[in-house]
Amino acid sequence: MNITRGIIPTAKKVVIYGPEGIGKTTFAAQFPGAVFLDTEGSTVHMDVARLDTPITWADILATVDWAIENHSAIGTFIIDTMDWAEAMAFRDVCKEKKVSGIEDVPYGKGYVFAKDKIRDLLSRLDRLKDAGTNIVLTAHAIVRKFEQPDEMGSYDRYSLKLNEKNISPLIKEWCDLLLFANYRTDVVTTQDGKKKATGGRMRVMYTTHAAAWDAKNRFSLPDELPFKFESIAHLFGDAPAPAQAQQKEDAASAAEAPEKPPVTPPPAKVSKSATAKKKAAEALPDRPVAMQSEDRDKDIALAILWERMAKQNLADPLLLQAVVGEKEYYPAETAPRDYDTDFITDCLLEAWEPVSKRMMTIKNDLPF
């Protein structure tokens, strides 16, 4: 028996949850060597590596088993989202018990059976993590009424949009890092004594438990951080992804090999996604000034946004500004060119359907 001391570098198990449109998928895509198991089609408009879309619970387990066998090709394995995966587990229980809904299993045991399936999945993910691959699970957030067991009264709090009694506690216990992402909202008191929410533009993530949300970390992180991968990137520097380790071995072998004449590398390939974005930006030179920016990334995002607006006959920046102003992300008089790039991509574009519906409603309500 040996006694060891010090920190042991290892892969991490991360759970990220938050409201729709906050940018969970974009955030997860920045993990080293990210490969998605996309259960809900959230990555179809992103230039990311993904595995075949699962249709059944058996597909999910088979994909994880494949990832274990091929772990050297995956730096971070991402299930996006876990609440859709949970729904597949529920359907699998219904199929096995020959019922139409999870609630139809007697004595509430349907959720217990589903919990066993989730526990089996987490066990397989542990094997993948032990092989050196980081694990990331994303989930949506839901607001639930929380009853404090040792005190009178109750209050609302954010939690994982998973079965509250069986599945959610299992996921929270399993992970090393539970991050709650949200827009920061400050509450101020007006002159007439009423409470008013302000802010809502800055995206943050919380790393420790609070009355209003679940969160935890095992790495002594600050309670609140900007919702950017750079905020936690240092956690993944000590344990290189398997692919990176292989590259180091190849480099070491190359150093021992006889010296070869230099070879001119081929020109870099431009991804289809990057090409499509460039064409989108160039195809709409007649955008109004309010939808143009001198920043390249922001201008591309604005071009894509303008294209969507034009296709739905919503080509008026004031309609967009009205919607953004209603939600108090920015004042209504703020031109879209002054929005943060992340806000355009991760909020407006990612949640385009409800944004466009509200724009259409405002347009139809105009008296002229």
C-alpha cells in the first residue's frame, strides 16, 4: 500500500445549465477537443465535431461505448442536452413496461427505473473520464418553488430541468463542476418605492451554491465569473487531452528521427461555416448603418441577423431595438451595431424564433 500526496491531474466532469439562449452550447464547444453528442439538434448551425444523432436510449449508450473505445480521438465528450437525453430514458422505460407515459408505471417507480438508466450512463461516462476524456453535460434551467425543510416559508430558485427527486440529485452529486449561467440582473428601488430589474446584458456563471440556484466546484473558484471559457480554462491545462498527449509523443519521435528537408505546408483550408459567414456578410452591402460594424466578427453576426430579418419581412432595426429594449438588455435607442458580439450570436441568433415572433407582433400592432 502506497501513500501519495499532491494534486493528481485528471479529466473533469462538468455540468452547465441555464436559460435558453444563454450560450451553453457555444460555451461547451470551446472545451479542448470537443465532440458533441447532440440530442436536440442545437449544433446544426455550428462548425463543431459531432457524432450521429441518437434516436433512442440505446443509441446514447452505444455512442458512449464507442467513445470509450476511441477515447484517444476525443478531448471532451459533450451531451447536449441532458434533459433531452432524460426524455429518451423515460421513453425506454415506457417501452419496457409497455405503458404510454412514465407516470403510468405503478407507485411512481417509472422514475426509479429511469434513475437506474441514468446511473448506468454516468458509470460509462466515468470510464470515459478515467481514460482521460473530459465530460460535459448541458441542461436547461427551470424555476421551482423550494420548501426549506428547517424553516417556515418557501421561495423560487433555479435548478436543473430534470426530474427533481431522482435524476437531478444524481447528476449534481456526480459532477466535479456544476455551473449555473445566467444574465446578471440588478434590482433597484425606484423613487416610488417599487422594485425594478436592471441590467441583463452581462452573462455570468455561478460556481457555488446560493439560495436562488444550485452550483458547486471542487477547485476553489470565485463565486461568480464571466460566462466565458477563459474563466475556467486553467482547470484543463494540467491534464492534456489524449489527442494532445499523442501529439507530444509524435513530436518526441520526430525529434529522434533523422533530419529531413523542410516541406512547405499546403494552404490552410477554410471551413464551410467560415465561407458561409463571409458570403453572408458580403451579400448584403445595403444594410443600414445601424446594422453595420467595423469589427469583423460583429459585422458577420449582424449580416446574418439582417439576413434573417429581411427573409421574414422584418428589415427595420427599430423593430429589433424595441424587442431588446422591452427585455432591458439594452435601451431601446441603442443601435444593434453597439450590441456585444456575444449578445448577438448567443442571445438574438440562438433564440431567433421568439425574438422574430415578438418583432412581428410589434410590427402588426403599428397603426400605419
